[in-house]
Amino acid sequence: MDPLSSVIVETGRCIFTFLFTGIATLLKLRHNTDCLRKEIQKLEDRKNGIEEAVRLAETEGKCVTEQVKGWLRKVEEVGREVRPLLEKADRIAVPGCNHCWNVIPRYRLCRRMVKKRLEVMQLINSCNFDNVVMDKKSPVRAVEKQQGPSLAGQREAEEMIYKLMELLKGGENIRIAVWGMGGVGKTTLVRNLNNELESSSLMESIDIVIWITVSKDFDLKKVQSQIAKRLNLELDANDAIEERAKMLLKRLMKKKFLLILDDVWEQIDLDIVGIPQSDDQANCKILLTTRSLDVCRAMMTNKEIKLDVLKEAAAWNLFAQNAGDVVEVPGINPLARAVARECGGLPLALKTVGKSMRNKRRIELWKHALHHLRHSDPHIKHIKDEVYHRLKLSYDSLPSKTLQSCFLFCSLYPENYSIRTNELIQCWMAESLINEHQPLEECFNDGIALIETLKDSCLLEEGEYAGTVKLNDVVRDVAIWISTKQGSEEPCTSISVRNITKSLKQFSGSSELNVLFLVGNPIDKIRDNLFQGLGKVRVLNLSQSHIVSLPASISQLCELRALLLRDCCYLEKLPSLGALYELRMMDLSGTRLRELPSGTSKLNKLRELHLSRTHHLETIEAGTISGLQSLELLDMSCSAYKWDTRCNREDGRASFNEILTLEQLSVVKLRLDKVDSLVLDAAWLTKLREFDIQISTGSYDSNPLATQHDEKRAILRGVDLMGTKGLNGLLTAASALDLIICGGISALSELSVSHGLSCLKRLKSLSISKCDCITSLISGNTISRTILPNLEHLSLNRLENLGEILGGMVPRKGCLRWLKTIEVVDCKKLKTLISFALLQQVKHLEEIKVKNCRKMKYIMSGEVSAEMIPKLRVIELSDLAMLKSICSRLPAWPALETLEISNCPMLTKLPFATRNRIAALKEIRGELQWWNRVTFTNDKIRYSLQQRFQPLQPLQDDRWVRYISISLIHNIVMNYIIRTQVNKESK
């Protein structure tokens, strides 16, 4: 074949091959499209699987390998290129498309699809990685142990940990606060809780516990970093708080976690930190510790648990544990116990002082330590650094200088002294810590707000008696230490002197003195020149001292605002006080004064005059009381002074009419013994904010009842209620009424009718004692309308002839409808406490207490339903020899929490019908012998109630130890027997 022919043949072959291949490619467009789509789907599946593995690894703090990151990037790039090819192929395949018969675009598309299919297949084949992630960081543990002392064996602490565990078991998001004063052991408690969580079943519902120490110098970024470190999450320090919060939020949204925030001093905005909050997203529980209840409120905690100082036995055990066996040495033991008591039950102080005295065997060293502790002198460096400075942080965190001054003022009172809140507020007013240019009630409200803030900051605590507060011994020492430091930097303005047994000499170098406290000193004489040079003193407190009189030099205290001589039980005479023009408050309660000091009428700025328990006061000169035109409070409860309603008494003494002239008066407490001609004006009484007026025909009452704030109490003792005139105004205005040894009526409802009173609608509290004439409280035979519609508290005591509380036909609605508590003692003829008729009225009843009613058989009679007693929380019954039944068995007790039965031998059945409807019941208290006689409808109810039973413990001699042991063994055995029986029945 010639060359030309060869060229032509070869060219033809190439053209044919090209045409054949092109035609074949064109014909395989649909096939190539389907194959590419299948391969890209395989690649997508592989990618999803690897990304899921990456996500899971990242939650554990692991890092993706660079190989995997590169592969994922290539997959993303190929995906972006393939998607438009597939979309174009789908368009071309549509009949009638412009490109349907356009060969060149179809051909090019097919070639690109084949090429991309090969790339996709290569990516699929190359995804078999040895490691998807690299473990650069240690894996995240569910719980990280916290270093600290163990609380094992400390019963109260272990009970607190158990309580916290129970609260955390709930499935819902919850915020719990453990709060208390510095050094009380909050962190130690929560550390032990954290460590016990690791082996707790609670971790089945928690992925991770995150412990964060917040501290006083709160740094939001630092908190974020602590959380991120716990999650093995890297945050860029240069990123804004908001960006860091987003990363934390994203990670925490995938977890169920417990966040422990230790030592919180101020509100933390968890949203800004990055903590998920909304209930539909978050799955978190939060536990925080703080010194301030205000922080708990700001953080909107669901449950606040206050951690108090240790009781004496537990405090001694902790001290001995740290001090060592030396505390048992006979000569050292009493000193060691005294040293431990000086620590005020504060665990931090007990540990610090205990360690500082560990194994010291010289008695001199223990005496030295005790002396310095008693004089608030931190001679041991560790005490100052570890205790005083830490407690001073609470003082420094008070929101104002005024609050700090109020706190330091409390340290002027003796150690472990219960301070009357009213007196404290009066002193603060005298010191200008409270604005005195406002009504006394507003001053009182301001003072209460300050006290509550100090209590919420754990710097004040409740006193031994109602209406009192006190300082913990160690907190008081810190306050004195702070005051001493301040006194070294500036002139001393407050002095508190204690343990003076001889006469008191003049104070030298005290010209700037504002406050002088000599409370509780057994001094009996004050020298004449004591008060010379003290012209700036504003508060003088000599309460509970043994002085017989005061020197005339007291008149030199021209700036004096508050004079406190309460319970100076030997004080018989005072000099003229007419020069004390600035005096605002004078307290002479509990003194032996026979007459008010001369010049009292000149005290036209006096706002409070306290003369309660002045059992020897006979003389108040006419014009004295009427001269006190700024007086807002007059307290003469249990005073011997006899008031007379005559305007001009022949003996020159003050009459009751002078009190009526005091336009600023808002609080009155006094006793009147003549009521025949006395008319107490209802309008005047209603204008008063508070009163306590006792009408007694005999001697004064030596045990006055404490009135509540804003209460208007009337006490009638030995009064003929039917024959005495002038009671209408008093009974109309009173919110509390006490009837003691009164006569003339057989039912209180007669009092309403005979005096034309309007149903006693203001009355909220009623107490009737020793009125033998009373046979019923309300008699339907004497009334035609409701009576006592707003009564909340009812107390009946020693009513020999009381047969029923509600008798006869009474109005169906209104009578006693708001009654909350009822207490009955020594009513020997009363057989049923709450009749069926009364039961219809008392829908708000919360507490029932009955004692020593020898004929009482039933507490509630008739068929009782849960709807009748929806709020009943407490039932306490004691010494009821004939009691057979509390009430009929109920299927449900909506609110009952406590049931106590003592010495009720005939009560052998309890009104519980089912174990599932007593969820609110917390405890049943009673004698063990009685409990063993109680019968139940079935063992399931018995078992359920057995868990709530607490034996009443005798407190006499050491037999209670054996009693408790027997009780515990009994409970264990009974629980086992009943549980076994229940399990058998269930099977």
C-alpha cells in the first residue's frame, strides 16, 4: 500500500475510534450520572461517620488528626464541584432541552463526570485512617477528687451530705446554696460531697461534675477558663467573653452536669459565662457556697441550706482531734475545754487553735492561750492569718460604711450577750447610723433592714430570746480586733468596759468619746466626776449594773441621745435630767425607782420612754408626761404606777389624761386598775400603731406577754365582762385579746352582744385562761350573725367548765373561717375538740395542739374529708387519757407533716387509710410502747409509717442512751419483718 493510502486508512481508523468513543460516551451519560451519584452518596456516608466520631472525641477533649482534617477538606471541595455537574446532567436529560442534541456539551459533561467519579472513589478508598483523633490531653474524668479533710464520723456533717445528695437526685434542673459564716466549713462539706459522688448512684444521671473556685476577686474570664479546662476545651485568651461563652455553651449543651461554684461573693450571670439556663435546653444542676443569703437570692436558688457553727460536743471532738491526746491530761483538760469554748463552735477556729496547741503539755501555755482568747487578742499568728483575716472579708464586703459601723457597734456588748433589737436600733439612731428625722416606725423599719442584712451576711445571728440578736464569740473577737486597729489610727470614739468590781474612775483622754458601754458590770458606785469632759457622749449604757444612783455630773452630757439603765435592779434614785435637752430615748425598765427624776418634763425631744417592770414606781409629777410632746413610745407594762382618769388629781401626780394629749404617740403599753368610770376612746386607740393595755383589778402582772410588731393587745384580768362599762372602745380596736380569770359570761359571743360590738372583726388572736364561767366559745343561742371572722390563733387554757367550742345553730359561713392554730390545755370537761359543725368552718387550720384534757375522746368528730383540712400541718396531742380517735380514716392528708402523740394510752388507731396519700408526712413522734400497740389496716401502711416514726426520747439521766439503742434495734427489726412480709405479698 502506497504511503497516501496508509495515511488515509490510519486517519479513518482514528476518526472511527474517536467517533465510536464519543458516541459511546454520549450514550453512557445517564449511566455515568447514576454511578457518580452513588459514589458521592458513599463518600457522604463515610464523611458523616467520621464527623460523628470527631464530635464524640471532641466532647472528650481529644483533637482531630491533620490527616483527617485534610481528607474532610478534600471531601468538601469535591462535593462543591460534583453538585453542579449532577444538576446539569439532570437538566440535559430532560426531553426538549436545548442541549439535548448538542453533542459537544454532553460529551464534555460525560468526561468530567468520569473524572470526578475516579476522584470520589479514590477519596472513599483513602479514608481508612488508623486514628481519627489524637489524644493530646488526658481523658475527662466524671469527678475530680478535691483535697481536704474528711468528715467521716462527724454525724451532723454526714447527715448534711446525705440531704444534699437527696436534693440532687431530682431529675429537674435545680440550684442549691450552702451558706454560712466564714470558716464554718462550707467548702469542706461540699468537697466531701464532691468526693463521695464518684461512687454514688447519682452519677448515673450526671456526665461530669465541674468544680469552680470563684473567690472574692471574681474574674469572669478566669471562671470560664476553669470550666473549659475541666472540659478539656481550649479557649483563646484573646477572644471576647461572648465568643468564649458560645464555645462553652456549645460543649455544655451536650452534657448532663453538676456545676459546683465554691466561695461565691456576688451574683454571677451564668448566661454571660456560657452556662445553659433555659429548662428546654439545659440539663444542669448547680450547687454554690456563699457567706451571704443575698447572693442566694440573686442567684435564684431553689433551696438554701444554712451551715451553723458546731454544737458543744461536736466542737470539742474537732478541737481534741487537732490538739491531740494532751487535752485529756487532768490538769490541762478543763483549760482545753475552756479554750475550745472560746472558739465559738467555728470549725476553722477550732482547727487552727487546736493545731497551735497540739501536744503542748505545759499548763502555763494553755492559761496563756485562754487569757489572750478571752481578751480578743490573736496572740497566735495562725489565728490572725487564717481566722481573723478570713472573717474580716465578710466585714469588708458589707455594702456601706454605715453597715460596717452598725456591725462594730454590736461588739460593745458583752460576750454571748443577747441584744434586744429595739435597743440596738435605738443606739444606732443615737449614733446617727439611722436617719432620726423620720417617724419612729420608719426608723425601726430601717433598723430591722440593717439587722437582716447583717444576719444574711452571717455577721449577726438570732439571740437566745425572741426579738434579740447576738454575735458569735469569734466574730465578736474579730469585730473588736477591727475596732482596735481603727482606734490606733484615729481617736477612740467608743469604749466598752467589763468586769469592773469597784467604783469607776474618770476616763482620761476621752474628749472625743461618743459611746460609753458599762453593761453587766457589778459596779455599785460611780464617782461624781466620772462624766466630766465627756460632753460628746451620745450613748450611755449602764444596763444590768449594780449602781444605786448616778452622780449629778451626768447633766454635763449635753449631747446625750440615749440613756440605757435597763435592769439596774438596785437603782433607786436619779439626779435631775432636765439639762439633757438632746435626749431621745430613756430606758429605766426593771429599776427600783420610786419616782421619775425631776426635770423629765423638760425633755421635749424624748421619743421613747421605757418604764416596764418598775414595780416600785409610785410618783410621776403632774405635767411630766404632757411635757413630752415628742414622745412616740411609752412602755409602762407591769409598772406599779396607778393611773387615774381624773384631769386634776389632788395628790399632784400625773393622770391618764396627760397621755391623751401626746399627739405623736403611736405605741402605748400600760396597766389600768380602775375601769368603772374609764372610757377608752376607740378613735384614739385606732390611731395608735401598737398598744398593750392591761386592765387588772388586782395586782399587776409580773410576766407580761410579748407583743408582736404593730399588734394591738388588750389584757383583761379579773374583770366582770358583763358588768364593766367602758370596754367597747378597747374591744373594738384590739387585734389580740387575753381574758384571764374573768367572769360574767358563759360564751364569748355574749360579750359581742352585751357590748354591742360588731362581731369582733379586728381580732386575730384570742387567749382565754382560768375563766370558769365559760362553757362554750361561740353559742348559737346568743348570736344571729358571724363572729370572730378574722381570728387566726386561739388558745384555751384551764377552762374548768368548757364543754364545746362551737355550740348550737351558728351562721354557716364566717365564724372562725381564718383560724390557723388552736391550742387547748387543761380543759377537763371538753370531750371533742372540733365538732362536725366547726369542721365546716376551719378550712385554713394549720396546727392543732391539745394537752391534759382528761375527758377528750375525739379530736375531730363525724366523717372527715381531705377537703375539710387541706392545710393542716401539725397535730400534737399529749396527756389525753380518754382519747380514742383523732378522726375517721382519710384516704389523703394533703399537708400533714408532723404527728406527735404522748401519753394517750387508748389511742391505738391512726387515721391513715393508704400509704400513697401521706407524702407530706415527715415524722410521727411518740413513746415506743405506744407505737407497738398501734394497729394498722395492712402491713404496707405500717411499713410506710414505720419509716417516719421517731421515739420520744427521755432526757433524764443516762437511761436515754439505752432507750435510743433499744429503739434503734426495734426499728431495724420491725422494718426487716414488715419489708419481708410486704415482699411476700407482692410476689
